[in-house]
Amino acid sequence: MTEWHFYEPAQGHGLSHDPLNAIVAPRPIGWISTVSRDGRRNLAPYSFFNLFSYRPPIIGFCSLGEKDSLANVRARGEFVWNLATRDLAKAMNETSAATDEDEFVRAGLATLPSARVAAPRVALSPVQFECQVTQIVQLQDRRGTALPGWLVLGEAVAVHIDRAMLEDGVYQTARAQPILRGGGPGDYFEPGEKFTMTRPG
């Protein structure tokens, strides 16, 4: 018979580490590049990130706190998502530091210009989405109290894919070796075994 650990989040989880982000995992990483109104570059990873719509393509990341990325998307209305891969993992981690440095310089990352937005792209990332902001939504709890978290949604208006990631016109997910965020202070994953199922109906 299953023994359950039950808790109500408002009362605490009663464990040595909050299990929430280890359960909802692994998660894709929102490696977001932006530019401030006065031209300062910023690059930061967000583990609360995902795709929300096909047509038009809408992706989103959540900023917990008033961070530079949030200030920049408010000012400019745009950002770039860069795919974080195994080869870029250490550089991606460097860009998570709370610093006033240019994260591209700090992590030793070359850039490429974007076609439709001002923010630069990470040159070695095999996929980048140039996005224009569609909504910035402040999170609320069940009582309607505003929380210090903002969901930023953006429409991908331009997409760059390294052709080496394509085979017969199909993007090969595992080939890029994307990394995914787990729980704990530093757990990451790579895609494992693939299995295929066809939707019923």
C-alpha cells in the first residue's frame, strides 16, 4: 500500500528541500537575451520557461523578482530565446550570476545580430527565437494578492536553426543535446531514451 507524504504548501513542505521544482521537471531553459533602453546587453537563464502556442508561436518565461531581463522587455518590448545545450552548459551557468557585468563577456560568448529585434543571439546556440512581447502578467495567489513574479510572453517573429539539426526537413531534438533543469541547487538533465506514440482518433 502506498504511503503518501502530504502537505499544504502554505504550511510548508516538511522536507529538507522544497520538492516542487524537482517534481515539475526536467524543464526547458529560457536562456533570454535582452538589451536595455540605453543599449546594455543582458543574458540570463530562466528555469520557468515553455512554449504556449503554435500559431503564432508564443513562448514565455517567468521572472521571480524585478530582474534586468524584465526591465529590458518592459523598455524594449522584445527578447531572444537561445537554446541551451550541453556544450554551452558552463557558459549558461555563468550567465546566472547576479552581476553588473555584461554576461556575454563574462561567459566568453560570441554573439550574432538579430534580424527583427535589437537583442543579440548567442552565436554557438543551434536555435534562437527572436520574440516581440505580447503580454507581461504579474502572478497572483488564489486570493488575488499580487506576487513578485512576472510571466513574460512573446511571439517568435523570427527563428534561426542550425541546418545540422535538420534531417529530411525534421528537426532532431536530441541532436542539439539540449539541457533541462531539474530540482535541487544544481541538477540538470539531457534527453534520454525516446519513445513514440500516435495520438488516438
